[in-house]
Amino acid sequence: MSASLPAAFADLEPFAHLWIGLETMESRYRARQDMPFDALKQFYDTTAPRLADIMAHLDAFGSDTLPSAEARLYRMVLGLVEAAQAVEFFASARLPGAPYPHDVAVGGQAALSD
Amino acid sequence: MTNILSATPEGGFDLGHGMMMPDAAILRDGRVAADSFWSEARHAAERDAIYRRCWLYMVRAEDLPEPGDYVVRNVEICGVSVLIVRGKDDVLRAFHNVCRHRGMPVADGACGKAEAFRCPYHSWTFGLDGSLKAIPNQRRFPALDAGDLGLVPIAIDVFAGFVFINLDPQPGLSLKAFLGGIAPLLEATTLAPFTHRDSLSYDVAANWKAGLDPQYEGYHVGTVHALTIREISVTPANPFSEFRKMAFAGPHAAGWSQGNPSWRPRADRIVQSFAVQTMGALAGRVAGEGYPSAETPASLAIFPNFMIHPGAGGWFTQQHWPLTAQSHRWTAHYYYHAPVTASERLAIAQATAFGRDSGMEDFMVMARQQKGLASGATDSFYYGEAEMLPRHRAAVIRSVLNGAQANMRSAA
Ligand code: FES
Ligand SMILES: [Fe+2]
């Protein structure tokens, strides 16, 4: 696997491929529904304890566009947000009883009218 | 003066049909006909007496900052596509999004910026003020007067940045009169500083009123949200998450929660803890600008389908739009201050995901409730006294539909 994350977070590399290609909240939510809970839990257990370090690293880049390795790291922690919903609240990848799969449309004005 | 603010639900209301009283039996017993959530006849009656008559919230004025900015909103129950556009004179106007040639929608997509609206069928072109500007090959319409063929206008008005329309060609009362005593609470909803917004939409297999119900009662929270928000609102002193205060203004209502000021995220919830802490820091950075206060209702219900709540990072608004008798579309906006750091963006993502998932907990229940009611097993259901806001809404709608039937009878 080629290195895609900043060097300080190379140990998280095995999880990067799960999330770095997912650019929207909708796609991450769908990926969470598709992943086994154990995979989400393993990702969470490894990554969540590093969250403060990761965010301190990313915050140092200010508000403009992140370098590509940092952008991938950021996308991975957005994946962590979805994994955390599963691990911290539901002990399940999918909401118990929810239709599978389901999408919740996300967007600005455009999402809300058609 | 109509729709006066009151601490009790018995006050009269006016939706433009004249002054009416909420149905006394429903207010007293909380007993509601089950078919009000599934019958086709009831759905059609609500369409005609409510959605074709009431002021309906559409969009924020700041979503249309410049001349030519437009949005399209569909009021599905009425089969109407509403085009709202800011004119060159800076005035907001609303039109039926229907070409006067042969009926094609003239504006594409949900929003955009236009110099004019050129119909995608035969290129009739309308100005931002709705007037018909050009008919290609006009000599083939020798008898038509282009001056009469502007887009059909829809009544529109703005209060405190909230843009409402009314599908009644002659609204029975002004937006201001419709809002009545609830207006100050709407005015205190300061969305403008919250320039970052996450917008969600989901079609729910349940009547639109089933969608509204859990947005203004706390009774379900301990059960439905046992895994999520229960710990935030259920306390030993308030085991059923009851409102500490309720108020009613005509058809509108508000409920104030008791809250749980000592709530903190569990320490082992690392991501939620980080998000809540970061959101607090963001609030400190913007010095409280525009935030809900202790006097903000947990649920502000603008009749018929608009709800406003304090949100994790600012505000949360939602609407429940009827689609069929047994389905509705939920549209929600989560408002936040503009994030500066990656941490703040992450905190917002967590807050929206949490809102989405706890919303989904409600939707799953509604869809099952819908099947139970539509099975015909029971002819009625009950709202308790702690569910007085939905009870009041049911009483208002019952009277409106009775009144509309009486009007029809007297006209016949
Ligand atoms: S329908 Fe619009 S130009 Fe023909
Ligand atoms: Fe709920």
C-alpha cells in the first residue's frame, strides 16, 4: 500500500482506503451501513484515541485547502464521525430497525426541492 | 387582532377563514380519529383547507441575496411548483413555475441565478418580474397580448428573514396577522449570523402529522431515543422529558424544555466529546452571536408544518411536507457559525450526523405507527396532556375542516 497519510499518522494507513475516496456525507453514511460493525469498531478503537493529535495537526494548516496527505487524513476522520455514530451510540453499523440501505439526501438548496 | 399569544390552548385562531375555536372535544379528551392519519378524503380536505390557504414557509431571504437569485420549491400536496426570485428592483416575488405558452416549468433545478427565465420547450422568455419578454416567431400568435401572459403570481411576504408564500390567489389575511402573537418568537430566531448550513431531506412512509408529532413532545424521547438524546433531556426530576412551559398563538404553539444543564458527553465517547467541546469553543470565538437563549422554546411550531429548535451549534429548522395521505418529505436545515478550523468543521459534521441519526430513530417509529393506524385496528388514538402541542394542532385542524365543510354547505 502506498503512503497516503501524513508521516505522523502512518500507523493509520491500513484504514485509509476505507474512507479517503468518499467525498460526501451521503457516501460515508452509506459506507457505514455497508461495513461490518467489527470493522467499524476496529477503525474507531485505533483512530479515535488519536483524534486530538490528528485535529491539532490539521488545524495547524489554517482554513485554506489542505495539502493532499492532510486532505486524505481529514476525510478519514470524517469517516470516523460515521464510525463513531455506530460505536458510541448504536453498537451496530446500521440503526436498529432502519431500512437497509437508505440514503438521507444532503446538500444546500438543491437537495431540498426535487 | 388575531392569533393572540396565550398560556392555554383554548384561544381562537384565524387561518384566513375567519375566527374559529380549536375543537373542544379534542382539547378536552385528546382523542383523535385514526383515519386523520391515513384517509384519502382527509388528505384532500387538508390540501384544500390548509395547504391552499395558509402561509407556508419557503426559504430564508439571505438565500436569495442578489437580483436574479431564485429557488424552486415544490408544494407536492398541491402539485404546485413555486418559483421565488429576487428582481432587479431587489423585491422578492413568487410565481407559479409554469410557462404561459403550454405549461412547461420555466425554471430548472432547485436554485440558481438567472437574467431571465427562458422556457426549455419553445423559448418563451420571462423577466425576473414575471413579465413575458419574448415569444419566438410571435407573428404566429396574432391574437395574443404578451402583456397579459406574465407568469402567474403567488402571494409572498417576508417576516424577520423568513420568506412565506400563500397559494390562495386572495389570501384571507396578511402574513403578519397569520403569525399573530407567535411573531416575536419567530423574530427572536436569529438565523442570519449562522452562515454554515447542513441541509438534509428524507421521504418518510408516514402522514405529515405523524412526522410533526415527535418534534413537539418529549414523551417519546426516553423510549425512542434511549440510545441517543435520552440522556440529554431525561433527568430524575423530569423522567418524561416534559416541557416546563407551553404557549399557544392561534394555530401556532411553542414549548420550553426543562433541559439538563449538567449533561456532558460520556468520556468514552471520544468523538462526541471532541465535537461538543469544539462547538463550545466556536461559540466562545463568536461571542454568542445569534444563539438561542434560555428563553428560546425547544420547539417553535409555525402552523401548519414549520418547526424551529435550538441546535447543537446554533439552530435547527425542519418542515414536514405532505406527499400522499401516508407519506411526507422531511426537509431540515442545521445552522452553524462558519467554521474556521478543521476541528470546527469536524464538530459540525458530528453534530449533523447525530441529528440525522436521532431523526432516523423517529422516522422508523413513524413508519411503523403509520401501518398500525392504517390497519384500521382502532378508530382513534390519544394525545396526553404532556402532548398538548400535537393535541392542539389536531383540534385546530379538526375545526378548520369542519368549518370548511360548513362553508361549502352554506355556499351550496
Ligand atoms: S411551453 Fe414554454 S415555450 Fe412552449
Ligand atoms: Fe424524536
